[in-house]
Amino acid sequence: MKIEFRYIVVADLVFCYIPVLLFMGGWCRWEIAVPSCLLLAYMLYEVYRKTIRPMASQSLTLRPKAWITILAVTLLLSVIFGCGGVFAYFFDYEKHSAIVQDLSQRAWPVVYEDAATPSMLTYYVGSYLFPGLVGKICGSRIVAELMLGVVGWIGLVLLLLNVLFLVDAQTTKKQIWAMVIFLFFTGMILPLQLLFIGLNDEVTLGRPHWFIHRVLQYRSCMSTIKWVWEQYTIPVLGLVMLYHFREKRKLYAVWILPALICGTWSFIALVVYAIAYYVITCVKEKKIYWDLLSWQNIACGLMGLVMVSYLAGSLTADKPEEVQFRFFTDWHYYLTAYLPFCLFMFGFYYMLIWETAKRDAFFYITLVLLCVIPICRAGWLNDWTMNVSMPPLFMLNIACVVFLLSKPTEKKLRRKWVILIVCLVISSPHVVHEFHEYHNPFTYTGMPEHSLSGYSCRDCEDIPVDLRANYYNYNYEESFFYKHIARR
């Protein structure tokens, strides 16, 4: 079966923009919602007509073995990992289930007037909106949670299809190996991690998503899919489109806007990619390209401001110090421990794949991002590093897969090829940890009867700081979004 890349891009855009349309149409006042949705529909039609449809033909042949592998692997991961909280009684998943249940049971925007502390749901709700809408139409919380799993499964299928196109895996053997390497990629090299145990007591061996507590919190691919698929899939699909259409400067904001409402921290990485590539192009060609100020970018920017006014609501609350955004101040420790750690872990990969990736500007942007991200902190357990690093780790993953599938014949490159395979194999036990954690948390005991309103009391000491602070706007009546934009 042949699949043309243009159809994959169309599927990506539909998947990414359904949450945007639902947010603009379901949470904003009619005088804002109607023109915004009409403008978005026209803009997407123009993108298809002028950019996607005229694309040079690029196809991928997927034979039954590859299709069965894709569908089976993604379905298995969706079931095992719950894709955001389907019927799960585990803390993070319980929160996510509560979000989709509240979206299905309450009016939009969701306001908890009956909670111990009246508040408004303020979160990157994008990936939960469609499941919540389906649950609302069907009048069933169970349908809403099941649809959350379906959306997660569709996102994983799209993710793997995009990976196959990115690495140009044209044979069944290459397609299966590309999926295996992608899913088991950790972004870590176990032997090098051992070197840093002596430098810092908080470096934990064998944890695929935790290097240095509260400072470095990078995730393996499997760990990311397990914990934050809803904050990962759409930003990564946006990065894929940005990468493929990086010369289409007038559409930069089109590719990355959905990430703002679906994975706010990851959105920052996409903005950095777009700006950095634009600057590199201008410097290299000694010319300033004003097409960056296109009507598409301006329109998406204005809609992005609406989303920011909504997301910033929780930041106006009286938030504890632990979750505030701040810069890292211990520069001596950063330069002597954190930066060498990043250079060893990520730089070693780059040393091996240098010959095949050195002409790609995204190659350099990725390495710089991975090394400078820890300069900033945000979140109870450093959500900043964890989430902003997801897009560059994806690009590093893809670069490694491309190099491995190329099977170089030159002797020097062949040695690097073998070393990279060894590094990936000996580091893959990190992923086993993800499956090891499933001995107790996902025992189904009936439909959960919870709502985020039960968590919104700031006097409840048994509720962690990040939950109390990151999901609500306590002073929502005074927020700009609620006063001037939100539907009443």
C-alpha cells in the first residue's frame, strides 16, 4: 500500500488543529470564536491548496507486516500506558482522567464554583477537548475516557508514520527497525552516565526520565509516551511539519500554533527552532526575509495571544516558590557538572552521526537546545527541562535512526555505526524500567468518580504543590481571559 506524504501532512494538520478550533469555538465569546474559526478554516484551506497539494510526489510503501506492526505496537502502548489516564487509579493519570471528565460534564470554560476554593480550569487542555466533547455529546464519562485512549492511539500511529517518512524507510525491514530504534531510544548512554554518579549524588542510574533531581529531567522516548503523550504528540508533529517546510517562512506559526494549547513548554522549543533557523538563513544568505511577517503568522500570533491569556491565568495565582519560572544561578556548578553532562550524553551521539547530519541546521540547533535548556527551571520537578527538551530529543532520535539505516560502507563511518548500535543496545535497559512500574497502578476497580474540583482546595496539605498550582486559576474573575474573552 502506497501512502503519499501530502496525505500524512493533511492528517497531521487535522489532528493538530481540531483542538485549536475547539478551544477558539468552545471557550471564547461568539464575537471572537466565529471570526477566528472561519479564519482558521480559510487559512488551512489555503495551506492545502498552495503548499501541500503542489508538493512533489513523495510516497512510502507500507506492506502488511509494517502496517500490522504499527497498529499493534501503538495499540499495545495505548493500552499499557493508558494514553493519558483511561480508567487509571494512579496519581498523574487520575488528574488527566479528571480533566476529560470535567470537560464532558461541565460547561466550557470549566469553572469550579462548587469547589472548596472557586477556580477555573487553566491547563494546556488541547488534547482533552475532543474526547471531552464526545463525552458531552454522548452524556457519558466512560465514552470520554475511551475517546481519550482512541485519540492517543491515533496520535501514536501518526507519529510513527511521520518517523518513517523522516528517515525515508522504504523497505519493510527498514520500517520495522526504524520503529524499534525510535521507541527504544533513551537519549542517554549508560556507560557515560556512570561517569557522573561520582559528581552528583542525585544522578540516578537506571531511571529513564530522571538524571539530576529538580535540574536535569530528560526523558526516554518510551517514558515520554507513557507520561505525557498528550503534551508530546502534537508538538512533535508540529516540529515535523516545521522541519519539512522550513523554507516556508510565512507559515512558521501555522505549524507550531497547536503546540501552545497542547504542550505549552514544548511550544517554546518549536519557537526557538523557527527563530534560530530564520536567523541562520538570514546570516548565511546575507538577506532579511520579510515574509516572516505574513498574514498567516500574524493571525496565528493573535490567536496565540488569546491562548496565552488563558494559560497565564494560573500564573497570576499566589503560586508557591517551587513552581515559579526562574533562571539557574549556580553557574560554576552548571559549567562543571551540568554542561559536561549534556555534552557527554548528547555530544557523544553527535560525534558518531556527524558526517550524515552536519549539513542540517536543525542538527546544531538541537545540540545547543539540549545543552542550554537546564539554565532555566520551572515546575515542581522541573517541568521546563522535561518538556522543552522533548522536541530536540525527538530530532536527535531521528538523526540517529537516519544514520543507522544508512548502513555506511566507508571504514571510519562503519566503526561509528557499530559504536552507535552498541550504545543504543546497552542503554535500552532504561526502557525496561517503564514496564517494571506496571505491577500495581493499573488495576481497574470501576469507573473513577473524581473531578479536579476535589483538588482545588489550597488548604489540603496532602495534595502536592504542582497539582494545586498548575491546574487552576484561583483569581479567575480578575483574569483578562475570563473578563474579556471567555464565554459566559
